[in-house]
Amino acid sequence: GMDVNNSMNKFNKDVFFERVNKLTNSIIDKGKKNEISTLHVANLGDLLSGIIHVSTRVQSNEDIIEQTQLVSETLAEVLVKLACNFETINFYHLVGNHGRTGNKNDVGMKENFEYLISWYLEARLRDVINVNIVTEQDGYLATDILGKKLIFVHGNYDRIDQCVTRLPQMLGYIPDYIIGGHIHHNYEKEHGKTTVIVNGSLIGMDDYAMQGRFAARPSQKFIVFDENEGLEATYIIRF
């Protein structure tokens, strides 16, 4: 839903489709080169521009209902294309803070338009038997990939400098990787036994980022796991 045109970045519906197409083709290409059989797709939230900030509403060219419809169907088409190229697709759906129905002090955790996306995908892809959809319940999703323990978060409840201590205390074990979004730029750091990985933003710099001088090139990540080495490679797909 964002419409951005500044000195550092341009983003609109046409650019959105161009970047999604490039991302999808790049995933297929890198997946086949690395002989991937099981593809884990983690949506880390903020698929919608939302209604929580005046600045994002001003930059939006679609209302929240149109945003939800467009991104849900686009994501469904992407998952079908990926399902035609990989044996198994595990899709993890986490909601972001931009999809909230109001101020965080006035609404509950479940009052978020992004929950409609996974609801739509479950119905839309019910006959695509190699796509498994898992939706978060409390702002995180835990999974295991080739023996490594991963925690997916959006990041609004889990600051990158605190999640390595707070999440293990809550869950009762130390994860190998915590993977999130929220801060909208590429980040990766080891904290003892846990590596924190943050995905970039498909949009890139908007008005909020320009005003705060939060420079970051639009990007997404494709990560390869090996059963012996764990995380073997990280590809940064830039736009």
C-alpha cells in the first residue's frame, strides 16, 4: 500500500510486483542450485502499511482492506509458484505491528488485520498439498530445521539487544537462531550460542526512515541450512 518517491528510493504497486517477481525467481534459482527439498518461508510481519501512524497513512495509495486483499492474493500466487518447484513448503506467518487495528494501548494482540492473511491462505491453498501453513499465537513461532532450534519473531516485542536473554527465559531453552524483522534493515550478530538475524525491508526507505536518517537498501534474505554445519550460507537479495 505504500507510495514512496524520495531521493533514495521509489516504491509503488508496480515496483512491488517487480520486486516480488525478482524475489520469487531468485529463491527458485538459489534453491535449485543448493539442492533444497524443503523450503521454509517465514513472513516476519508488516505486510501491510496499516493505519497506526499518520505518516504511513499519508503515503498509502490503498486503504487497509485493499492492502489486505492485494497482499494475500499475491502471497498465495507466490506460494503456489514455489510449491511447483520444491518438494515441501513450510510457511510461517507472523503478524507485525503495522497491521494493528489501532493504538497498541487500546487493542489486544489478536486485533490485527494480518491474521486475515493466513486465514485467506489456508482457504485459498487448501488443495495445494505440499504447502503447510503455521500461524503464530503469541508473537513468536518456534521450529526446528535440521536439528537447529529457530525462533521466528516480528520484533516489536523482542528487541534485538534483549531477545537473546528474555526468550530463553520464557521458553526454557537456548535457541540457535532468532530471526526477525521490524527494524527494516539487514542485521546479523552472534550472542554466545544464539545468532540474531534480522531481515531487510522489501520497501526500503520511506518518509519515516528519511526523517530519522535510517538508511537501508531494500532487501530480503535467503538462508541455506546444512545438516552438519547448520547455517551454511546467507544470500542477501537486493532491489
